[in-house]
Amino acid sequence: MDRLSGAGWVGLHAVVAVCVLLFVPLGLGALGRAGRLARWWPVVAVPAVVAMVVPRGLGAALLCVPYLVACCAVPVLLRRDRLVAFAAACLPVAAAGLLAERGGYALLGFPPGILGLTAAHFHVAGFGALLLLALLSDQNRYLAPAGVAIVGFGFVVGGETGDLIELLGAGVLSAGLWLAIATRTGKAARLLLGLSLVTMGLALLYASGQVVDLPHLNLTWMVLTHGVLNAAAVLVALFVAYAGREQSHTWTHHVGAGRERFEAASRALLTWEMHRRAGAWVDPATPPAFTGQHMRSDLGFGRLRVPEPCEVLEVVRDPARTSLHYLALPGHTFHGDERFTVRLDDDGTVQFVTEVTARPARWISQIAGPAVPLVQWLFIARCARALTRADAASQASPRRGVDAV
């Protein structure tokens, strides 16, 4: 096997860094599992990325240890689905290869170049691509993972026999990916299939060139073409899968204490004053909330103002609980519903509880992806702040609709 040049190492470490930072949290988010681990992933990922820019040695290896431990936890959390579990099982292999490469250890006798490629291969083709297949395809689910396993076995065997095994594994892996993607419809699937044909074709040509005398790209150019393009394609696909999923969140804010605060906050909620004070535009002629009401609030300003139409599904006005539940209508940024509740607890504490279930409906919310929960939380925090400041002035609003519930 030829050696990586300086540019090849830079490209390899760039691919692995992207995988370490983004593949796992995006994958876990798209699955809707292990949310806490995904949120804390930067804590273990950033030191591993730092290890790739410091000299090889014990210090660099120690920086990779937390990442290896976290990668070992992922298969345990994702053990229920076989294909997902297989994808997750590739992560400890990738992390071990990275740790050994950065530490300068010849793990199982393999040189640093092979260990670095192992880290990239088991991140991209092992975890990323296989997880993507689990999310998108119900057919040919196990052909691609069989290819990954065969390639890994070829690495272990080594020599000419190992090269033959790797060629077989690359063929099985390529066939599994192509068949799975080909069953999808749409422009995105066709683009992904075309890119896969190119990148995996390069991989097959390279693997063949290790067995017979065929012209092929050297290892550095394979990293800079096949490796970079594959990582980019899988990253984009995981991002789209993450952004398009349904998300559910519940947030609770303390907004004061006492009956007076509860009544003021309840009235601000049902008269849409909370929305106005949080920065949304609501037509002043909009009546207080009532079941079946269609209303619209706008976010933004000027030409950037985005309409958010909704239908009120339920209004509850009890002595210790006021609730407003509405459903997003066509034209809204999201599909889903929101329930706002102002609650007076036995100890006199007034709590504002928000339950949100949402799936992106517009391209802008899909692009926002991982930032969506943060934006939602910021708006809800502004709503809570508005309720803490709601006072008797809100009582001047019309009572029609509020008193009717």
C-alpha cells in the first residue's frame, strides 16, 4: 500500500474531525435516541479533534480516551435495532484506531496510516452510511454492513489475501449502498446515487489496483476525493434526516407566585398579550382565545416577516390551571402543535409549562436543523419573561372568549 503525503494526512484528519464532531450527534438526533449523550458530545469530541493537531504521543492519545469511552457507550444505547446496533458498533473500532494513531502505537501491528484510514472508514462507511441506510431504507439492509465487515476482516488479514478480501468487501458494500439508495425517489436520492457511483467506483478501482495491475489514484488522492466526498455526502444526508424529524420538547419556567400573578399571567396568555410581548405581531383586533379559533401571529419584521397561522384546539380556564393548545395550519414554519399552561401550585408558585411537538415545514426551518430547539427555547423564554411582567394592564383587553371557557 502506498503512503499518505502531507496533503493526504491533512485531508484524512479533516474527514475524521468532521466525523468526530458531527456524525454521532446528528445520527443520534435523527434517531431520536440518547438525546443527553448527543447534547454532551462536544465535551468528548473537541479534545479528540485537538489531538489531531498536536504531535503524536501520550498527550494526544490521552485526549482521545474520553471519545473512545463515549463511543463504547453508543452501541449499548442503540442495541435494539440490528442494523443501527451494527452501525454503532463501528464507532469503538474507529475511536480505537484514532487513539492508537495519535498515540503512535502500532495497534495489532498496523502502521499509523492504516490506523488513520480505519478511523475514517469506520466513521463514514461504518457508522454514518449504515445509520443512514437504517433511517432511509427497509430493503437490502444487511448487504452494506456485510461489506463493511468483510473490508474490516481484510484489514486484519493483510497481505495479498487481505487485498482480495478487501476487494470483495468493497464490492459488497458498494452494491448494498447502490441498491438501497436506488430504491428511493426524488432529486436528492438521484444526486446521492450519482455521487455514490463516482466515489465507490473510485474505491473499487483502488481495491482492484491492489490485486491486479490497473491504473488508479494513489492513497493521498483517494483520501482527497473518495474520502472527502463520501464524508460530505453522508454528513449532508444525516443533517437532512436530523432536520426533517419530529421533535418534542417540554420547558418549564418560574414566572412568579400568588393568585394575582397567576390571574395576570393567565389573562396575558389567553388574550395573546404574551405573544405580542415576546416579539410576535398579532392583529390588535384578534379576540381572546376560544376553541376553534383561527388566528395568525407573525414573526420577524418587514419583508422578513413570517406568518404563523394556527387553530386553537382547546382552552382551559380552571382555578389553578390555564391552558392554551393550538395546532399549526398550512403556511406555518412547522407541522405540529403547542400547548401553553400557566399553573398555580399548592405552595403558591406560578409555573409556565410549554409542550411543543414540531416537524419542519419550510426550507428555512429544515436548514436551521440543530438550531431549531435553541430558537424555540429562546422564544419560549421571552414568553415566560412576558408573563412575569404581565400586570393589571392586561386586564383592559376584551374579555370575550376568555370568560366563555
